[in-house]
Amino acid sequence: MDFSMSPRAMELEANLLEFMEQSVYPAEAVYTAQTAESGDPHFHPPVLEDLKAEARKRGLWNLFHPHPEWGAGLTNVEYAPLAEITGRSYFLAPEALNCNAPDTGNIEVLTLFGSDEHKEKWLKPLLAGEVASAFAMTEPAVASSDATNVELRMEADGDSYVLNGRKWWISNAMHKNCKVLIVMGKTDPDAEPHRQQSMMVVPVDTPGVTIVRSLPVFGYHDRVGHAEIIFDNVRVRRTALLAGEGDGFMIGQARLGPGRIHHCMRGIGAAERALDLMVDRAQQRVTFGEPIANRSNIQDWIAESRIDIEMVRLLILKTAWLMDTVGNKEARTEIAAIKVAAPQAVLKVIDRAIQVHGAGGLSDDFPLARMYANERTTRIADGPDEVHKRVIARRELRRRLPDRHVA
């Protein structure tokens, strides 16, 4: 396995580290103040647009996109360390570089499956960072961990489709610049289970699309939001269809592979920052006459955190290397494994950091509580742990089928 980076990727890494130190970290307090002054949890702070302008000036734009025509043209192995760096300031850095979910996944979908019309109207503005988007799959009435359960109907009517149903936890839908949704629904309930679903491009301002509410996560309302949306006789042209009827499940699978590398590596970045905060706090706080960093249990937490981070980072990089060399299908076990292992490891590190901070770690005086709330969602988003474990277990069971006679 080769995790080495090209000279181009190393140059981008150095540039990004400098951008984080000079621009992103100093902007965090400004971002918080601008949001608080607005009184609107979904306010789009002007400082974010300043950061986007600086990132573009530095050439740190669309780094995630593997095609040189649209982005930096990096491999998964080369982009992974950059995603980790952005995870150290997860609510600012990814969007500042136009590398934030779900826009990255939607951009990949439009690149692979969009028509020329889709690319002109939506892909180009998304690549330019002029608009935001959301991905509408999850529904409140069914177990959406099985995507074949999706019930939103997409019924053909002349030269149109009519959409009816309800979605929720639609991340980014509260973003002030969100203009378009990629919606998954059923076009043919009588087809084979994995051919019933289709995906369509639906502008947010289409009549019948109603954003009902923003859903909080552990009491926090993310700036980009997690919306509940009603589709009531929403009429779109047949040209809204991505790929073909019945291709929705296939598109969803194609969308999720690279995104899991991004999510998991950003999580590692968050864990690194939490570990830094833990170490600093342990050396600053004194109990019973000496820094708590001298306590053996604190040293255990610090050591275990370093071990957890390094193990999971290596698993993610192995997965990225496999995706680059043998493809997503052959790396399916590893893709599922990192989706389970990374959030659990990151949450352990953040939890230890919270404990070292005492009651302060539970407050908004430090970033740890919000970091924990954000990272906890990743054990459910893009499929819960249990679904990914099922994928891994079934592949392991199939692997041993020819040897059953041995028993």
C-alpha cells in the first residue's frame, strides 16, 4: 500500500495548513459573534464568504473533486489528509473550500448522472459556490436505513412527474443559499426492490415544496439545518430525472463511497483538535497540588486517544488506497468498516476531552459539546452502524461458504 502524496498534493497541504492558521482559526470567534448578533441560528455569516474568497485566491477550491476539469484532480489517498485538516474546524473550513457535504456528494451525482441542462443550471453554480443544495432521501414514516423503503411517490403525468411525500433530516436545506434538492422516491412500486427508486432534481422554490421545520441535534440547530420537508403535488418536468427510471438506488450507492472517506477523515481532524484541547487542559488544571496531566488515568486517556486516532486513520487511508486501485466495489468491506470505526473512535476522544474539561466541557465556552453532537450524527447519517456491520458480516459469511464441509 502506498499512502504517499504527489508534489502537487503536498503543496496543497502546506497551503491549506497556512490558510487554517492565518484565516480559519482566527475567523471562528468572528463566525460565532456574527451568528449570535443575528439571532438566527441559520444566519449565513459574512466572514464565511470572506474565507471562500481567500480560499479561491489560494487555489484551495473544490479540492475533493477527482476530475481536473472541475476540481483539484486528486486521488482519494491524496485528498484524505486535506479533508482531515478541514475537520479541525468542521463548521467553517469545509464550506470555505467548497468541500462540504452534502454539496460534494450532489456535485458528484450531477457530474456522473446529470444532463447537460442539469450541469449548466445547477452543477456550475455549485462548483462556483454560488448556491447550496440538499439530498432528500430520509423519511419519517419508514426505516430509511433500508433505502428500498422510501415511499415518496414520483408518478408520471404527461411530460411531468408529480411528487407526493414527506422527508426529514434533510441536511443543508436551511442553508440561506440552498436552491436545489436531489430527491429520491418511487417511480415504480411493482418493480424489483432495487429498481423501484429514482432520483430527480427539484428546485427548492417549486410550488408544493414546503419546509416545515428545522430539526435540532441534541438541542443544537446547525446553521445549515436538518429540515423536514413536505412534497404536495410537486410537479417537475420529466427532464428532472437523473440517469433513468429505477436508477435511484444505483446513484445513491455511487454517491456514498467517496463521501465516507471525506466524513471519516474530517472526523479524524476533529479528534486531533479534541486531543490538543485535552492535553492543553490537562497541563493547565491543578488538583491536589499538581497538574492533572500527572494523573495516570489522564495519561491513559491521552495515550489511548493517540492510539485510536492512528489506527482509524490507517484504516481510512487503506480504504482510500483500495478505492483508488481496485475500485469502490472491491473496497466495500473497508468502506463499511470505516463508517463504523471512525465515528466511534472520534467520539471516544471527544468524550475523554470533555471529561478532562469538567463541567466546562459541557458548555459552549469550549467547542467540545457541539463537536460531540455533530460527530454523534455520523453514527446514523449515511446509514447507521448496524447496516454497515451487516454488510461486513454477510461478506464474511459468504467468504466461508465453500468451506462448510470442513465442519
